[in-house]
Amino acid sequence: MAVMKMNCFLLFVAILLCIEVANGQANGVVRLNLNGSVDPSNTEGVIEVYYNNRWGSICYLDVFSMFYMYVPDVVCHQLGYTGGNIGSNSGVVNTSPVFGLVECSDSYLTLTQCSCNTDFSPNCTFADNLDITCYATRIWDNPYPGMVRLQGGNYTGQGIVQVYCNNEWAAVCNDGGLIEDETGWTICTQLGYNVYDVGTTSYTGKAWLDNVDCSSDDSDEDPPSCLSKCSGGKCPSSTFSCSTALTVTCSYDIRFDSGGIKDACKFAHGLSVGAIAGILSGCLVGFIILIILATLCICCCKDAALQPL
């Protein structure tokens, strides 16, 4: 009964996502509109979010500017960048707002994780659309072992699953066809989403992992929120050739629990060799300093004792 309950939930989520992406969009997807261009490579422009079956903007209210402080960071995280700033008006874009007041934490990875108010001022004009500029550095330029990303999709929440291990990005393989929906849930959660769809595609290249299993026997427990916590999800010592790569399409639905946050999985795999070496080096240096100080204290005490009264 427990397994049936989980499978019914996963089927509902998969059907929901298939409906959402039927027209090539997905709820919660963001893009930057720069003077009418919505090229995926844009790093500046008016924020547009796909919500309730339409693209819309965020109405920026100057009087509440402090609430928008982390919106650029979160949107840029979702687009694959390390952060961003509120822009200086990248041209007027004729996009009607879907959100008014938006308040985020800088640890969020997707815009719809934020508190997004759909009630906005009727006085909002196109000139009030919030625009941002993202930093040039990619969020995966400084990766950690077990970090995941999606490549080759229509947006950053869709594509071939890649995992970072031993200083190299490589695919997650599904040659055995054994990967279940729970693995898609885990990957999308790690990326800040909470709706997912799992697929495969022909692939020629290297992979780190194969047939990862993120399922749980207990329906009251969610699958792991980090890929490295799944069975077969830890980084191995070497890559292998893969012919069928795992693909995932992620989306967001406010009815479900929030997705993961930035760097939540950074140490889920355990400390790296470099981190362990750094800790040991620090302990050794501290021990040496302690011995030197103790020696100096002993010498000073002896000198004081030899002084005539």
C-alpha cells in the first residue's frame, strides 16, 4: 500500500508536468527580455517568468525596494549564474506583470521558491518591469563533487543530467533502463524545482553514474534531496562509456514543498580529499604554534624564578 501511494503521487506529478510542457514551456521558467530579444544567452534584461500559462513580468515598486534585494541573485541562479544586480532599465518591454511584491532569500535557486505576490498595483506600467544584470560567472564554474546540472535543453531546468566528480563533468547514464521517477524528483529538488519528468536520449560520451536509485521503501519519506545520497549516487573513481543518458525536465508548482537551496548538497557526499587535507594542515600548524608558545612560557617562568628577590 505504501509503494502504491508513492507511485500514484509520482504519476500525478508526471502527468501535471507533461501538460505544462506541452507547448514547450514549464511553470516557473524564467528568461531575460532585452529589447524584445529573449535569447537564452541574455545576461541582462527584463525578468519574464512563465506562470499560469503565460509569460509575465515583475512589477518593481520603488517604495518596497528592500523586498526585491535578492530577486536578481535568485533569477540569475536559475539561469546558471552566480548572482546579479537590479539593472538600470534595459529598455521598455511590453510584458504585463504576473507578480508584484517578490521577496527572496539569496540561497534560493528558482524564482518561484520566493514569496511571490500576484496582487500588484493597477498603476504598474511597462516602465515598472523589473530588469536585472547577471554576473558573467557561471554557478558551476566553482563546482563541488556531486553537483548536478542539466545540459542541452530548452532552458536550464531541462536536459541531459550531468554530475561533477573528480574535477570533471560527465553524464548520468541509464543504459540498464532501471532509473525510476524518484531519481528525477531528487535531481530537480537539488536544482530548486519540485516537479519533474524523467526521460532518456541516445548519447555518446563519458558518464560517472549508471542506474542511480533514489527510491525509498517508506512512502512517508521523500526521496533524498541530493543525488549523492541515493544508491549508486556517490562519485566513483573513473568514468565509463555511455550510450543512453538520463534526461530530466524540471518545473515548479506552489502546491508542493519548496525545492532545494544553494549549496545544500555541497557536503552531502562527505568531505573531499582537499578539504580533509586542509583540515589536517590547519590542525598541524595549530599544534606547532601551541608547542612554541608552551616552550616560551616555560622559559619565561624559569627566568623569572632565577631573578633575585
